[in-house]
Amino acid sequence: MPAATVEDHAWGRIVTDAPQYRPVRVAMSYEPDEDPKAVRFDFPSGMGWTFPRELLESGLRAPARSGDVEVWPCGRVQAVVEFHSADGVSVVQFDTTVLRSFLRHTYAAAATAPKTT
């Protein structure tokens, strides 16, 4: 029996040089049958990044980077996820409660996944 896929949606804020931010809806997914150690963030533009789930968790406590993705806490209730691509850098700010909730869902799905030997 395949493990449950997790797909949560969250509003983030694209951070720019302008005094205002742009809200963006982000699809956060976890597919334990594909890669039990990775999560994916997809944007309406069609861009998406897959990165270690552990990076997201670590980055909520202290700055952390893996490949093209960097995560760090921003104050007490927000976190920043920075995505690097050939086109430049996208900086998106999230409420940490949303990211923690997503992580809880991924760990619950992983706990119910069948063990492979």
C-alpha cells in the first residue's frame, strides 16, 4: 500500500526592494514513496524546488542552506525561504506556524508509510 502524499497550501510573501510585498500561494508537497527525505515547494509561475525536509526544519531554528535553497528564522513568528535559480533569487517569507504544520503532516505521513527492507 503506498504512503499518503501530503499537499498543503500556504500564503507566502515575496520580498522585494519595494516597500510592499506580493502575496503568493505556494503548494508544499511531500511524497514519501518518491523521496522520504525531501519536500517540494511549487509556485504559480511553474517554478518549483525540491530540497531536504531536514533543511526546512533546521532553518526554522537557525540559518541553513542546501544547494539552491536557504531557510532562516525571521523574528519570532516568521521564516524566510530563499530560492536561487539561473534567473535570480526569490525570497519568500512565511509564518512559521504554517511551515511547522506542514512538517508535522510530513512526519505523520512518514510514520504510516510501509517500511521497505
